[in-house]
Amino acid sequence: MNSAAIPALVEDCYGDDRWMCMHKRFLIEAKEREPEVVLIGDFTVAMLSHTEVIILSVGANNYENTAKEVVEGIHACLTAIRSYHPKAQIVVLKLFPCGQHLNPVREKINQINNLLEAQVKSLSNIQVVNLDPGFVQTDGTINHHDLYDYQHLTRTAYMQAFRPLSDLIQQLIREITLAVVETPTLPDE
């Protein structure tokens, strides 16, 4: 059984039930209002949750799984999202590179991104987006000014990487709004 495709609780390393509390709060907020943009994911998009487009960014922490298993897990997430929001536009973010130098994890991330793009290509209303503006330099290294610990983005890198996503979200919302406005409605019978 592929552990990347099975929902599992994150280990509560601090003993404060932080992640489950956040999850419950998100569920309550989702029931209280219909969001225009939904961001689902790991640390990469966690701070963007305060911004019907659905952004999915998962898989970066599945170290024990193969690239194929991670993509199967992402596909399982897409299937679950699609079951609740069949008409939503979904944007899947490619994983960012990591490690100061080329390493097995960065190679696996490249495999994940390539497999993901190939698998999602045929699915409607789902697109894969690469937000990496070129963090890997020509010599194959990553600068700590972009990924301070060679995994997590600096504030400047966040702004640089996520600006195109902001533009895309605004474009998709405009398209959705226009489609709603242009859709003729029948008078009440």
C-alpha cells in the first residue's frame, strides 16, 4: 500500500496538537463561507491561505516514498478535491528544488515534477505550475539568499516565486467571474 496516498496525521512533535487544531479551524472556516481561493498544502503555501480557485502543493515531505508514489498521492488529493468541487479550477504547484548542491532528494523532486506534469496534462481544469524562477544556478548550486536552509524560501524568494501565482489566481478569478456573468439564466417558472 502506498503510504503517500493514504491520509495520515502529522506526528505531533511538540505535543500541542497544533496541526489538528489548524485543520479543524480550516474546516470550520470552509463551512462558514464560500472562498474564492483555497490553498491546500504543506509549508510552501501555508502562509498564503489568507489570500473558486484551489491551489494544491503537497509531496515535499514524503521523503520515504518513491517519486511515483508521491505523484499517486498527489493524484489521490486531486481526486478527493474534485469529488467535493467538480467544477473548480485547480492549480498544482511543482515542488521547489532543495539542497545546496545536486543531491538524491533534488533528483527525486525533478522526477516528481516531470511525472506530475505528464499525469495531470490530460485532466480538465487542472494545471501544473512551476513557480521556481531559477533557484538552481548555472553551477548547480542553490543560494542561501533564496532558500535560507536550502529547502525553505526566504521572504524575498517567496515574493519572487509567488508573484506569478498571484497573477494566475487573479486571471482565473476574472475568467470564472466572466463565465458566471455571461451565462444566461432562465426566468423562474
